[in-house]
Amino acid sequence: MQSVPDNLHPLLQQAIRASQANDSDAALSLFEQAGKEEPGSPLPHFLMGAELAQLGKMAEAEAAYARAVILAPEFLIARFELGVLQFVTARPAIAMVTWQPLLQLPDSDPLKQFVLGYGALAQDAFDDALHHFEQGIVANTTNAALNGNIQLLIAEIHRLRATQPVTPTTPTEPAADEEALPDNHFLLSNYNQSRLH
């Protein structure tokens, strides 16, 4: 988020500027104050979740995103980010439950395509995942930061496929549980990239 919208609550404007200046403590404090001043608004919780996720505080970030979704179930990007966080912390089934309403969106909606991509990724269906991620990027003309995150994911899938060829005929080894989400390490790394800067 490079520019701060003028129509935001002043505390949120200050918080975003603090985040952009890498002053997370001030940003979190201001997000919390904004949440108290506007108890019905999901935005302070959503932005706090993004800040916490960027700091690697995943449990706290999940709680903040969940509060945003509870306050505004139709706040689709908050629901999407909550699911991404659950997915990258190795809980893809919970993520798919969180994302269920997004699957009801039109096929032209980028969030639906991204969710379908993550669903395919959970099944190691890399071709399908790439197809949906790329479709979502084309459809997403309003959130460049989100496209950037998905492009990092696409690049990492290509890298993984180049270095770890899939051999479907090989019997599954006992490490199958670890392989169910082989992308978890890089997904978590990508999720920790700046979400607000």
C-alpha cells in the first residue's frame, strides 16, 4: 500500500504511515486504537492482521483477520487473507472452509481463481494451480500487491518443479505427510513479505 487514502480514519492513516516507515510497534498500537474508536469496522483488524503476519506472528494475525471477517463476512479480501494464512501454516482443509464463500463468486473473480489455485496446490496439481493463479492475475486489475504475491508463488512453483521432478510411479514413502504441502516453507516465506509497504 504505497499511498494512504484520504478517506480513512485518521488513526488508520497514521498507522499505515508508521507501517510504511517500518515502525510496527506504533502501527499496531494505532490499529488497536482505531479498532476501539470504530468497533464495528473490520478495517483496523484486517490491517493489524497484515502487520502481524509480516512480523511472523501468525497466531495473532489469524485472530485479527478472523475478527475482521466476523465483523464483515462480505469483506472478501480479509476472508482470502485469513485463508492464505491458514494454508501456509499447514492447515489447507481449514483454509478451504474459510474460503468456501469465495468459491461461489463468478469464475471471472480473481479471488475465486486464486482460491482454486491454492486448492490445486494442496493436491500437488501444479499445472492446475499455475493455470488458476495466472487466470487470477489477469482478472485482478485492482490489487497489484496481491498479484505480486501470487507471482512469487508461481515463480517458486516453477523453481520447485525444475529442482524436484515429480515421479508419480514411485511408491509413496512414509514422509507422505510432509509432502502433502511441499510448498509450505516457501509459502510461509512469501507470506512474510511486506503486506503493506
